[in-house]
Amino acid sequence: MGVVQDLPRPVKTYHTETYDRISPSKAQFKGKGKTVLITGGATGIGFSIAKSFAEAGISRIIIISRSPGPQAEAKETIEKDFPNTKVEGIQASIADRTRMTEVLSSVAPIDVLVLSAVASHKFAKSVDIPTTDFDESFTVNILACYDLVRTYLRQPAPNSKTVINISSAAAHITLPGQVAYGASKAGFLGIMSAMANEYSPQKDGVRLMSMHPGIILTDLASAVGYGEGDLEWEDEKLPGHFAIWLTGNEAEFLHGRFVWAQWDVDELVQLKKKVEEDQGLLKLGLIM
């Protein structure tokens, strides 16, 4: 197995491909009449998640991204394969917080918010990373995401709200050459945890979860310096299908927690009582 697969984890089984248990066609989440908004949903992991929601029967997908070309392609592909799903592409940067507030208001109500848009940087020693790369990573990966979640949770409808934060193993594992990216992911993971403490799925109808999507060779991964032979790349369908499972009621106990898409869901469910009793489990923190 690869280095990542050999890291300590709370479950025995580590998946590198999707599997029947998390198939969107069998999901507890019922998408009919519902809307999901996905930032960065036109390409890569975000697009995988968008297709998975369509497969789960979602009625409307809002894709936020900066490039109109991939948006149009994503819309055409999804609506062709899933004619009961309407896709709307909105060209915008999530760093434009005034614009994003307007967007969330115009497309409301939103049942599920998926934060997949991300800023990263090329591999470099910490002292060689330009300050501008730090600025962009923290602006996009922390401030913009926080403002999206805050704006979403303030909306009066619907009664049930779910936020899926596409985080990264870099939030709790030091990846060489990726200090700004990793620090920004860790920072927002802490914000998600703190916000989750203020809401209850049972009382407020709000669920906030974070997930590492897996080792996926996306265009962004290539842009920062990864090559095909560098890692044991995993199935891009895995994070999409896992996100659908995470949106279902079975995963409600993971509110405020951080999980990996590769972790077996049956084994995660077996940890439910332990998770509910240990407020620090599956959270970023200090091991004593």
C-alpha cells in the first residue's frame, strides 16, 4: 500500500475506488425537489460531486466557478445524462464576497452547500512561497468559505441545511512544499468545528461536515506539481459518492467532524456511539 494508506485511521478498510454501499442510486439522501450549490463544481472533484448529486436525483444544481467554458460543458454533460436535473452555472470567484452574497440570495433556497473551490500553490520551501500565494490561499480557503457558510446559515429557508466542506489531508498531515495550502485548510477546519458546536442537527436542522476527498489527479493537482507517477491515484467517483452518503441521515452523527472519503462507511457507522461520547474524536486537535 502507499504511504497515505498506511497512516493511522479509525477504520480497518481503506477504499481506493467507489463501492456499492455508497452508490448514489441507493442513497438515503433524496434529491427530488432539492437544490445543491457547489463551488468549483465544473471540474475535478467538484464535478464528480455534481454528477453524483444528479445520480441521486437532485432537482437543481448550482455550479459556481470562474471559467464559463467548463461550466457549459458540465451543464451539458449532466443534463444530457440526467434530464430530470437542471444545472445553472454562475461565473464568479468565491473571493468576491459581495457577489457571493448576492448569488446565494438569488438562488435560495439551498438544501446543500458544497465547498469545493480551492486555492493552492506550486511546491516550494516555506521561505520561498510568495506572500501573494499565502494571501490567496487564506482568502479563498478560509475567509471566502467562512463567509459562504455564514451567509447560507443566516438564510431563513429551508428548515434543513447541510454543508459539506471539501477539505484535505493537508489539514492534519504536513505535505512538503504546501505550507500555505495546508495551513489554510487546517484553519477553515477549525472554523467548521467551532461553528458546528453552535448548531444541532436535531434542534436546528443544520449539519456541518468536512471530508478529505482522496488522492485524485485533478487539473489542480497537476498544476501544483504532481505527476501521474508520483502517487497511487484513486477513483474520482469515490469522493462524489461519499459526499452523497455524508449528506444522508445515516451520517448525521458526523456533524462537526472530519472524515476521509476512503474510510469504509459501515465501519464508520460502527463508531457512532464512540463518536457521540468523545467530543474530540475525528476533529483537529492535540493528542495527549
